[in-house]
Amino acid sequence: MATPSRQQPTLYVIDDEFVPPDRGDEQDGPRGAAPAGDPDEAVRLLHRYRRLMADILGYEEPLQPPASEADIAAAEDDLGLALPPDLRALYGVADGDGDLVNPLFDRNEWFSLAEIADHDDEWLDIAQEWQYEPWRRTVFDSRPPGAVRRSPLRPGWIRFATDTGGNWLAVDMDPGPRGRPGQVIAVGVDYGEGPTYVADSVTAFLRRLVEALERGAYVRHDTSLWIESDLPDLPVEPAEYSGGPPSPEDARQAGPRVQKVRVTGAADCAFLAETPDVLSLALASDGAPDLSALGGLPVEYLELDVAAADLAAPARNPELRALSVASARPVELAPLRSAPRLWALDIAAAPVADLAAVAGLAGLRYLEVTAEQWRGLSALGGPPHLAVVGVHPRRPRREWPLGADWTTEYGTPPATTG
């Protein structure tokens, strides 16, 4: 392998078809779950919703003509999926919103069948570009837990309405282990930490809009209504803790099912007993904290900035997928050979005692190193199967949040003499 010689951090994309693994692909779906929606009720609710809107506004907006059964079947054929029965029934009433001032799904424009499979997903392609370090990001679990697969986007999510700002309502025909097909979720550019569960069906979505109008929970803006239902209309942030080492009470008060933790000045990880669902953990310390608690937690992304790190316990964690280590003293990497899902490793800010161990990490696809470390790896034959290599000209100074001003090149690192 060649040795790069650059004065700025450079990403070498060797396999430009490789994308970060999708955690949702590893999750099981529900067993025997049926859609919760009711097509007859959905149609009744749609008409009730329109009557209420007309009473409030003083006029009734016309519906689009209904879609035919042949149109619906053709759209399902294009999607490769069947629509849930309640949404399917609504298309039999109207083929989307058309030019309505007040969209039927409250500020989310309802797509016609011709539009339902036509989406530009450049937003996701950009988010997964390596210079934005997608390997450091975690897609968190939804609330309720396990309802939605932990993915940024899936073929089984049929986007049927949009806020026109890069976000969508979708019916989820590929739900998580505790979800139901046809549930409504919100996805898109503002949902980078995970989709938001909205309702168990389109029927339930409409029911809550109708109930909000009936109790007067809306704001009128000239000819437009903003309905103040209890439906989530913004990304639901994962519960997290950030700060100094928390007491057990502090950790409990961070909220149920804390999934994101950043702690500074920690001597050990005993506080993690109160956060058993943590998926993303950043730990900073001037010492050598006891990491033994990490072996039994579902941590997928681990970021260490410590004086010394013993990686034996984190390596016993079968969920560990990405690791970033900054250390004052040399780090032993050999324990990582037992981490079955580790695919991303950043050792650029750590002296490494056993650089040859990197070659033994068979699942490694992303590696971040210094130019000196790369020279050492090249002399040893280099790690196999790498898709992306990030090379720093010298050891970086780590400041949170982590990141580098990358220059991206495609192909293997070039031959240089510097």
C-alpha cells in the first residue's frame, strides 16, 4: 500500500458503493401484526374533517377526483408494495390534495398516486457522504420502543405527504418488532437521529385531527388553519445525558430510555447502570476510567478521550460498531478482534502499541489514522477490505464535537515519498 503525503486531512474512498450499514436491516419485523387502520372509518373521518374545516373557514375547498381501482393497483405495482387499506380507501375518495390551501393532513401536502413513488433522495446521499462522517451518527430507537426500524429511509416506507421542506409522512409497511404495518411515521432531512412514530394508522392520524378541530385546538392564519393536535410534528429527540459524571438520580432524571450519553471527568462507568439503553456514548477523562460496565451495554458508537484506555471490556460488547479513541498512552487494539460488528475505527489521536492488530480486524471498512500510522500499516501489508481511509498529516487535537475538514479523493491512497 502507498503512503499519502498531504498537509490536510484526506479521505480516500476506495469503494464508492459502500454506505454505512443500516441498523434497521438487522431488526426483526412484528410477528402476525395486522394494520390497525379501518378503511370505512378513515373515509368517514375524512368527510367529517372536511365539514369541520368548512364550518371554521366559511367555505369548502373542492376535492380532487377519486383514483380508480386500476390507478391504485398500478401505483402499488410501481411501489412494489400494497397500500394499507385505510390509505387505499382514501385514494378512492380523492387522488391527493391538488391545490388545496389547507392540506388534508394538516400542513402536509397529500401526494397524488402519480407522485407517491417519485422522490428525490439527494438529501440522504449528501448525509451519507464520508466527509460528513456518517459513521459517527447513530439512528436511535423510536418511542414507543421497537415500533419503527432504526433506519434513515427504507423501501417499505411509503411517503404519502410532505411538509415541502424535505420531510415526509410515510406509512410504514416494514415496521420494527413492536410496530404494525400501516403505522404513520415522519422521516426526512430533519430526522437524522431517527424517524418519529406519529400514529398507529392513517385512521388514527385523521381521528386525532378531527378531535382537535372539535375541541377548538387550532390557530387560524388568514385562510389557513394550523391544527394543534397531540400528533408529533417535529423530530423526537432521543433522551440523553450530557455533563459531568451523573449521580444515579441525575441519570434517572435525564428521562426514560436514555440512548445518548456524553460525560466528562468520569473515573468509571458505574453511572451507566442507570442508562441501560445507551447506544451512543462519549467519555472524556484525564485518567484511565474503568470501562468494565461497557461489556454489557448496547453501545454501538463509543468515543473515548482519555489518558489511557483498556479496550477489553468494550470489545466484549457484541453491539459495538464504531470506535473513536484519543489517548495519551499507547492503546492495545488486539482485544478488538473479538468485536464481531466493528466496522469503523478512529485511532488517529492515539498512540497504538500493536498496530499490526488492525490487520486482524476482518470486518473493518472505515479506518482513520495519521500518516505515520498509515506508513506503519503499509509496511505490514495493510488492513484488508477497507472501503474508506481517513489520513491526518499529524495527530489531530480532538475537540468535541469531533470532526475534520476533509478533502475527499477516490481510489486507493496515492504513492508519495513525504
